[in-house]
Amino acid sequence: MDEQTETVLYRVIQETVSNVIKHAEANKLDIVLIKDEEGISITIEDNGKGFDKSKTDLRTGMGIGNILSRVEFLKGTVDIDSTIGKGTLVAIFIPL
């Protein structure tokens, strides 16, 4: 993986962890990074308070907006799944 991709992924993970610390009220955080011939998959999951995606514009928040734009720069995708009271899962895929 090239240095630019490494840096972007580091920043994305850093921002996601920061969001969990600031907002989720979680006591557990799992990060999984898998690289294979197709690309890089990252999942970041917490057991925090979650949020209602239908009532949140993900692009307006600085943290999530930065995550989305950085992953898009690498031509990747971001899926965010959150349930109130059950936490949040952020799934990122970067094609290679």
C-alpha cells in the first residue's frame, strides 16, 4: 500500500475513534483491518448509545464529513449502521 493511502486510512481510523470517544459513551470498541487482493476492508464497531441515521445529515458533521471525503478520495465506500442503544458500525472498503 502506498504512503498516501496509509496516511488517509490512519486519519480515517483516528477520526472514527475520536468520534466514539467524544459521542458514543461506549465501553467497547473493535477495529478490524483486512487487506486482500481486492482491497482493504476496515470495520470499526462500538457498543455505545448509537444514533438515528434518518435524523442525521452525515455530511454536515465535520468528523463524519471528513471520513466520507477521505474515503471517496481513495475511490472507496463507507457504510454506517447505527441503532439507538446498540452502538454504531462503520464499514469502509478501499479497492486496490
